[in-house]
Amino acid sequence: MALKSSGAAGPSGLDASNWKRLCTSFKSYSNELCTALAAVAKRLSTTFVDPNAITALVACRLIPLDKNPGIRPIGICEVIRRILGKAILKIVRSNVLAVTGALQLCAGQSSGCEAAVHAMQSIYHDSDTEAILLVDATNAFNCLNRQVALKNISINCPSIFPILVNTYRKPSCLFVGGEMLWSQEGTTQGDPLAMVMYALATVPLITKLKLSENRQVWYADDAAAGGKLEKVRDWWHLLCDKGPKYGYFPNGKKSWLIVKPDAIDKARQLFNNTSVNITSEGHKYLGSAIGTETFRKTFLQQKIIEWTNEIADLARIARSQPHAAYAAFTHGIVGRWTYALRTNRDDGTLLCSLESAIQENLIPALLNRAQLNPTERQLIALPARFGGLGIINPENLAYEYSHSQTITAPLVKKILQQDFALEDTSHLQEKLKLTTRQHKQQQLMSSAATVENQLPQHLKRAILLSKEKGASSWLTVIPVEEHGYYLHKSAFRDSICLRYGWKPAYLPDKCPCGGSFNVDHALTCPTGGFPSLRHNEIRDIVGGLLGKVCNDVKLEPVLQSLNGESFVGRSTTTDNEARLDIRANGFWGKTFQTTFFDVRIFNANAPSYRDIAINSCYKRQEQEKKRKYEHRIQQVELSSFTPIVYSCTGGCSSLTNTFVKRLASLLANKTGTTYNLTINWLRCRIGFALLRSSIMCLRGSRSKPPCHELGQDLNISLATAESGMVS
């Protein structure tokens, strides 16, 4: 849970990154800390402790969130409280879901928000439904009656009751602007258990409201019910009567009654004495829309206009910060589109304007290129693992609505039946998710194959290289500058050109060595020493990581001199000054077993390799290294030899991939992190090193300043330094 935590610090000032480091980076001390925290979690979950002893644990920083209009107070609790809460919730989640069932969907039900929308849309279109009432409450989370909530939870869900009593029975401290306030009612937004507590606290209220014979669904404080108008009115009055006893105060001015057009007059008569808003068109619900087809289409059109304006703003940013704009698009904006399109049906026609904005504004700003041809547009719309950039075509998201309906079908069925028991609903949804994911994968593979068949031969080769493991890691990571994962605008655009074999802008015609200057020449030309620097960078990174998990690690180790040994019939080096890149003990298992490593980086897209299969290129590089060193190391050093072979694009040989997996496993065991996170980080770090070195080969200055100017500047500097020391 510590590794999965994120966010700002509470009053103590320790944020999630600090707690990750404390829990993983100090060997036995970190293990002892995690054991102590587990003991705290167990005690808080099983016994009632003195609330004065945990005052600091439950204290929060208070910040105001502008709801426009109004302000919502958000408590930022201690990270350790969030870690403990998530760990406890993971254990008791099944008990919580058994209580909240299919009617209160904020307790962690799979796809609960989407299921609520689909269920209410289904209820609205039912021929027996005359109206749907969407209810919002006044400051619901802060008005929840804690005493009533804890009493009910002690009966309904005793497994989570102790931790909630320990953290909520006494008012907690909220610090804001140098002052302290007391939190005496409601739940603390920011606490992982807050939503669960609210869900469990409203279950008794939901149970009482079932007497009205309406079909209802709740997502936190957003309540909705549909049926005959008289029944809906009775449900509203019952909610207004029973709700305040639990701390739920319905707000008529924020509530909407969506009525079928032929029942609008009847609705106004029945709800005459309420402040509920009445409409026959529709209204927003959980980020989606419920109502007539015209209203839903208008709602989606307004969304698309907002998204198009966002694309225009993002394009302006992309001119100077393309890497940041690209990450904002792929990691943020697309997710918002996906949810809206998963809960609103569209055949793709409304999304044409959004796709036009992407093609005409965003892509030229990101890549500094004119509009792409249709095949190239299809290519960059593919995910990075298929050789694309993940700049999706919004028109392809039209199928998300049917996928969402398929996945949420078991839960929607329970909602429509007004059944609290979930039974095997989660299990069925997971099966449907897997089936849908496999279907999407097949569609992507088919689309990728179709696009590749339309590409010219040189671009096909570039796509094969970009699909290798690790070749796209720099695209999928969030560009955080402090970790070295950020590229300036020229480097980002050059990286895209290298990925697709496009000619980068503003390349010189001639190289200082006398040859014609192009990408292939730049990656191999020894003038300026850039290929050597590229090799040394990877050697130093690998050597540094081996130093964390192995003994006796040495860079540039010299091999033992030969004293009469011969290697008949082999091309093994016999140079007494021969040296390899790295030596380490204990990498492949045995503590005192020495392994030598030698690094090679080559351009797999060079003219001499373009007609050779990529795997054969890697095999050839490995065999050359083995022929040169392996027999001597085995016979003289009594050690093993592992060649480390990378291409300039970030791919590696099969043996190198095995080496990376082994190194990631050792690092994960050493640091206490998960293997998946470690290997992704390792590939990303090496990928960025290779990418930066390729850009250096492309843009680095290979010419030297005139010798007389260099000597003159040096003499001036020495004279200045000497006069300074004399004075």
C-alpha cells in the first residue's frame, strides 16, 4: 500500500514519496517499520484505543475546493493514515460490499459509477417509468451524523467498525491558515475509509426508502429513483423525512425531476409544494446525461466543444513544450473522453470536429510537421507498444459505450432488480472485462497489421524496431524533470523522427569528417567521440546498478595476461592488455562466481542491416562478442561471459533481455519494491540514456575551434588566474 500511495503531506510534512522511501529503502529498518505499522493497523482494527493517543494520526490539513459556486472543504490527512486505511480496506472489502450491495455503489463495486448511469438510463426508457428524480444533498459528507452512522455500522459491518470508531468517535484537528478547527461531524474527505463509512451509513436509509416501491440507485450522496410520479413523490417526501436523522439533508434547489413529455403537467401539480426543478428534456447525472435523445446529443455536443477548445489550448502549449503537452493528452485528456463516451452513445459523427482539431492543430504543433497522410495518422493513433504514439482518433472511441454496457450488465441487472446481494457479480464482471480486453487487443493487432501493410519498406523497419521491449518506454512514462525523463522541444521532435525514420529538421549537409551528414552517418561517425560516450553511458548505468546487488564490481577490468595459453581454431583475443566493460561477482546465483560483461550498441536501421531480420542482427552482435572474449574468459578467468547488446532505438537481444530481467529481480528483492515497477523503471532509464545519446550524435558539435583561438583563450585564463593568486 505504501508503494501505491500518492499525494501531498498532512500536518507532519511527510508526503507519499517520503513514506515510500521510508518503507522500502533502508533494508532491515524498513522491514521493521512495515512490521510496526502492520501491528498498528491490526490494533486499530481489532481493539478500541484511547483517542487521545492517536490525535496526531487523525489530524488533517484543510484546503478549500472551489465548487463554483460554493466551497467544499477537503482534509488532507497524514499519508500513514491513508496507507493504513487502504491496507485495512483491502482485507475487509468483501464484508463491506456484502452490506452495501448493488444499491449504494461508492463502496468499491467494479465499474460502479458507469453501472449507475446505465441503470438510470434503462429505468428512464422503461415504458412504465413516468419520471426520474435526481437528488443532491446539502454538504452531505460534512453533515453525516457520526453517532448514528457508527451505531449502524457496528451492527451491519462489525469487521470495519473498530477502525472507524477509533478514528471518528472524537473530533479531529483540522489546520488551515495557521488556525485549528474541530471536525465533529461527517467524514473527512481524503481518508480512504471516508467513502466506505458514508456508504455503510446510508444503507439503513436506503433500506427504508425501498418501501416506496421505486427503483433507486445511490452513488455516495447522489441519489436517484424512477417510477410512477406518485411513487416518486412519496419517495421524495420519505427521503426528506428520514434523511435528516442520518445527516442527509435533501436540497430541492439542486435536485431535478426528469419527466416524460406527456406527464409534465401532472408532475408540476404533484411537486408544486417542493423546490425541485422539473424538466422534460433531461439533466446531468454522474458526469453523464439522462433524458431524451435530443438532450443527450446536445450534452455530448457541448462536451465536444469544450474538448475542442482544450485541444486548441494544448496545441499552443505544444509549440514550446511538446513533451509535456503529449503527456497531458495521453495520460489525462483521453481518460476524460473515454468515460463520457462510455456512458453516452455516439456513432462517431459528433467526434469528427474533435478529430479535425487534433489533425489541424495538435499534431502539427507536437511534431512540427505539416498534416500527416491518412496512413501516418492511423499509425500514430496506435498504442506505443504497437509502434504508434497513442494520439488516438476520437472516432474510434464510439465502441466504448457497448463495451461499458457489456461489462456492467451483471451489476445493472442487480440494480434493476433492487437486489442488495451481489453474489458472483464481481466475478462475472472480471470475466467480461477479460473478454473485452482480449477483443480490443485483437482489434488493435488487426489495425496495426493493416497499417503496416500500407507503409513503405523503410518505415516498416522503423516500426519493427519501435515495437521492441523498452523501445517505447520514454513515451509511456510521465515526463518528470527531476528523474531525467523530460525532453526539450527539439529533442522530443528529433526523437519522433528517429522513431519513424523521418528526416529531422535543420541537419547540416556535410559532416566535419568529410562525409555526407544524415541520421545513419550521425549514429556511427566516430568524429567527436559520441558513439564512445553512448557506450560509456550504458556501461556506467549497468555497472552502477550491478554495484547495488553484486560484490566486487569493477569497470574496465583488465584480463589476466596469457602465459602460453592458446586457443586453436578460435578468433579469441590474445591481447595482454584486453579489458572488458564490467566485472561482478554473484550475479547469476553463486556468490563467488565471477561474470564479465561487455556492452555493444549498434544502429539496427543502418543500411548494412536493413535487409537482415532484427533478431539475426542481435544474434550476430552477440556472437561477435562471444567469439572475441567468451573462450578466454572460460578457460583463463574460469568465469562466465554475458554480452549486453542494445540497438540505438532501445531494443535489446534475447540474452540481454534475460540479463535485464535478472537484474530487475535482484533490485526488487534488494529494495523491497515490486518486480513490475522495477523492470519498467530499469527499461525506462536505459531507454532515456540511449535516446539522449542518439540525439547527441545527431545534434552534437563535431567540429573543433581553431587551435590558435583555443590557445589564446587558455593563455588569457591562466594569466588571469595567476594574477588573482598573486594579488
